[in-house]
Amino acid sequence: RLGILDNIVKSEGGVKKYMCDAYRLLISSPKAIEGYKQIFNMLINNVNNEGYLIHCTQGKDRTGIVLYLVLSSLGVSEEKIRKI
């Protein structure tokens, strides 16, 4: 494991580039896009008005992106979303 981290640190762009690339994939990879589509389809087709729980360990990566997408699609301002 330390070898992988060492390679990232020593690579061109280092950790910052690695993290930027990773976050870019969280929103643009085919698997991510399909997952977001499934979530929106679930919400749109919620004929029983059921509540949903979205969670993860920290709530900042995939969960945070999902909540941002849902809230922004409902018209919540970016400023208010950032305060949540």
C-alpha cells in the first residue's frame, strides 16, 4: 500500500492531480452516471411518496455529490447547499 501512495506522491502533479482525477471520475465515469440515473429514476418514480435515506461514512464524496445534484435540481441555491 505504501508503494502506491509513494508512486502517487512522486508522479507528475502528485496528490493534487490524483485527487482531482478521482473526483472527476465520481461525476463523469459511465458507472457514476448510471448510478446517478438510477437514483433520479427512483426519486421520480416514487409513487408511494416514500422517504429515502442516503448515507455513507463521511457524506462528502459520492453521497455529497448525489445530494448536491438532487438539491440543485429542486432549485436550492448553491450557497444554501454549501451551508448544509
